[in-house]
Amino acid sequence: MSYGFMDIAVTPAVRRAQAEMGADHLWSDFKGHREFDRFSTRETAFIAERDSFYMASVSETGWPYVQHRGGPPGFLKVLDDRTLAFVDYRGNRQYISTGNLAENDRTCLFLMDYPARARLKIYARAEKLALDADPALTATVTNGDYGATAERIFRLKLEAFDWNCPQHIVPRYTEAEFLAASQHLMNKVALLEQENASLRERLDSRKV
């Protein structure tokens, strides 16, 4: 049966490594169907919540490169069930990913939800577009309130995706996630401080 992501990922060298570790039967005899070549509502919702992802590319000399891309939550847009796009904001101006993808459009994205210990990995082909190449697309993916300098648009055509198991993903929290999760505790502390202040006022009034 088809297993889209592994159909791409598993090369003869990978098969040899699986055989050496006694795991080749797990994938050669796979009975399910995990083609995963179209985003469902689950992936669309997950992608819309992300404020960063990791993007891999390969240079002309064969060296891999992994870049962190960030922006406001949802800056990576699902245009349809097989297309993603995002604004590439100015960073350190090395342009390694941009150059690599101009020669080899294959890329792999890792999207992480550390609190939920979830990871979505995506194989896609990347196309670089100037900001004025498709005004409607640029308007769709641009967030004018973000305040960063947009340099280009990347449009990604999905080849396959898959979800990883949560094993070894250590939960981590952004400042916003921490504040949201601890808000009830801060509310309780504020209430206790108010009660303590009121008790102190009563004690002070009795001393008088």
C-alpha cells in the first residue's frame, strides 16, 4: 500500500539502514494507506496556529541546510489542499535557502507544536515569487501589522506529509502560551493579594 512520505524518503541506502537495525519489515510490509497528499481540516488548522517552522534545502554541492522561518501565527498559509505560501521576511541576508531552492526546488518542512508534542513534516516543491508577481497572492499572505520587511513570496506545492509520534518531543512554551496557561494562577494570586490588603486594613483600623 502507498505511504506517500516514506515513498519519497526511503532510498536504497535507507532500506539498508532499516535492514541493519531490523526495522525493514515495518515498512516493506506496511498494510495501511498513508498517502497524505492533500491537506485535511486537521492539517489546515494546525498550520494556521504556527508562528514558525524549519525548512530544509540542499545546495548545488550537496550540502543540506535547515533554516528557521518565523512570523505572526498563521503566516504560513494553506491556499488549497495541495498549496502553501508564505512571505519570506528579511533576516540575516545570507539567502542560503533562496539560492538553494533556485537550483533544487525540493524542500522539507517541520512544523512543531511543542506544548502538544506534535510534529507535522511536509515534502514540497518551492517556487520563489517577487512581491509584485501576483498581487492577489501577496495580499493574501501579507500581514501589514507584523512590521518586518517582506522580500519575496514562496509558494509550495505539496508532495506528501506525515505526522510524527510525540516520543522525545520535550514540551516548551512561548511567553504567550505560558501566560495563557498560567492566567488562572495569576488571577488567584491577585485575588489573594486583594484579600490580604483588606485584612491588613481591618487590623490597622482596630489598632487605632
